[in-house]
Amino acid sequence: MESLHVRGVGFIQWIQQFQYLDSLMINTSHLGSPLIAYALVFPLAYYLNPTLGLLTMLCASFTEWFSGLLKWILHGHRPYWWVGLYARKTNTAVMHLEQFPVTCETGPGSPSGHCMITLASLVPLVLYLHQCLLRHTGSKRPSPYGELVLLIFGLFTLVLGLSRCYLAAHFPHQVLAGVVSGLCFGYFFTHLFQVAQLASKPSKSTLNHGMVNYLVYLIRTPGLLIGFGFGSLLLAWMFGWFLQTILGVDINWSVKLAQRACRRPEWVHLSSSLMVGFARIAGYLSGLAIAICLCPPPDRSLWTPNTNLSVVPLAVISVIVTKLIEALCRRAVSALLMPILPPSNSTGPGVALLASSVVEGSVGPLIAVWVLPSMLGKLGRLHE
């Protein structure tokens, strides 16, 4: 494994020579963040088809949950702290790697969560759009626009993987593991629930034998999503407790290494730790459940695609509003809970941060599914 790490560091050093790529790599990494998968990919998918949106949310949530468990099990190092460990072990000079404000993530490194979670959430949307464009042309031959969607997705996957290496956040083999597993999870969920068929056969009668009906059932009984969210958080906590208490594994070992290796303390963010991710999943699914209860989608929209181009700017507006409200919620929850709950430290995120993550996670679905559609509906009635 050490030889693989050494070769990986060599590749990172080589690609970091191209310093003019700094902005591209940092921005691509931001765009490929799992947070963007929930904040942008989900609203866009939901506005195209609520059933597709739910699948995207479930796919991203399950993939992030499974990725977190894998990180605990695989115990993978990140390049920016591994070079120091290797130098002390071999009594050699530290191999130099550049660090950036987004380098010092605190969770274990294998597999790459950016690649695994974001790509898994994008696959259902990409395949759905591909089928929509194929149906729009009225031909069985590949649509040039459909092929363009696949090409853009492929290029984004490549640049995202390179960006995670360029930033010294992951070794190449961790990126490859994240890409392959993310694509597999995304394709599996899309194939299992047959959502892509909604684009080519938008008829309820043609899909009555498919798993897509289970997604419709979840939309009609959204309370189950809250159970899924907090159930996944409980299972993750129990697994972490088992590792730490029964097996004696320090599940926060990577936090200490990140704090020691990062050149600037302000670049270390405990919000990138695994338990925070598990808490956000509970928030995402709970927020979606509440939003669907407050603003249930029309029955017809569950089976037919919305081809109106307005879904794109609406999704962008959703992202902007979500990020603003998330920042306000983060400050408000921290101000309320920090005086009475233990703060985060080198042993891991505190209760206040976990509670804040649940609240922040619920904001995006509430904005996308309830607030914006309700406001647009009221504006539409005013103009009638």
C-alpha cells in the first residue's frame, strides 16, 4: 500500500505543477461537493419530475451513508497528512504537497466522497435527461443533445476526479474507487426504480409493475422518509459505537491527523467529519418529508416530465436561497446551543454542530419543494 501511496503523491506533485489550474480545480471541487448534490441536483431533478427528485435524494443519501461506513472501515489516509507520517516512519524528508483552503477535510480518505456521492446523484438525472431528449427527437437513433449530456457528464467526472487529487485531498486510487462505486450506485438505483422510463414512457399504466410505484408511495406517505433519515443516523451512531467501544477503533483518528498536518488551522473544518454527514442525511430526508406534506406534488406530475426550461433558473434560485438560509440557521443554532452543549474538539464534532447540521440539511428541501413552489403559485394567482 505504501508504494501505491508514494506513486499517488508523485502524480499529485506532477499535476500541481500546472498552477494555472488552481481556480478550475477549486471551483470544480466546490461544484462536485455532496452539498451541491443536495442543493442543486435535487431541486433540478424534482422540478423535472418529483419522482425523479425523490430518487435523486434517496440515491445521494444512501450513497453518502454507505460511503461514510466505508471510510470508517477502510481507514484510508489523505495525501496532505500521509506525507508527514511517511517521512517520520522512514526518517526521510517530507514530500512537498501544496495545500488549499478546501484541502484539509477531516474524514478518512477512502473512497472519495465527492466523486462517489455527487456522481451517484447525477446518474439518475443524466439518464433521465438522455431519455427525454431521445423521446423528444422521436427517433430511436441517439439524439445529438442526449449524447452531449453524456459527454458533459463524462468531462465533469474526469475534471472532478483530477481536482480531488490536485487539492491533495485524495490519492488517485481513492478517486477511482469513488468514481466507480458512485456510477454503480447511481445506475443500480436508476435501473431498480425504473425512473428513466418515465421520460420515455410517461404513462402510469405502463409502469404499474415497476419499483417506481414505491417512490410514488413514499411521496404519498412522506413520514417514512423521517424514519429513514433518523434511522440511518442511529445505525451509523451504533456502528461507530461498536467500532470505538467494542473493537477499540478511534473513529475520530483522522480529525487529529488533519489538525496536525494542515498548515493553516482555519482550513480545518469539522463540518467535513463523518458524523456531521450522517446528521445532514437525517436533515435532508426530514426536510423533504415536511415539505411534501406542506406542498404535495400533483398526481400527474409524478408520471410526466416537465420540459419547461424554467426549471433551470428555478433550481439556481433554490441553491442561492438555500445557502443564505443555511448560513443564518448555522449562526442561530450555534448561538442557541453553544452555551448549553459541549463544543466540538479534537475528539470529534459536538452535539451543537450535529444539531445544526440536521437543521441545515432540512433547509434545502423545504426551500425547493415548499417555499418556492408556494410563492410561485401565489404569484400566478395574483396575475390571473
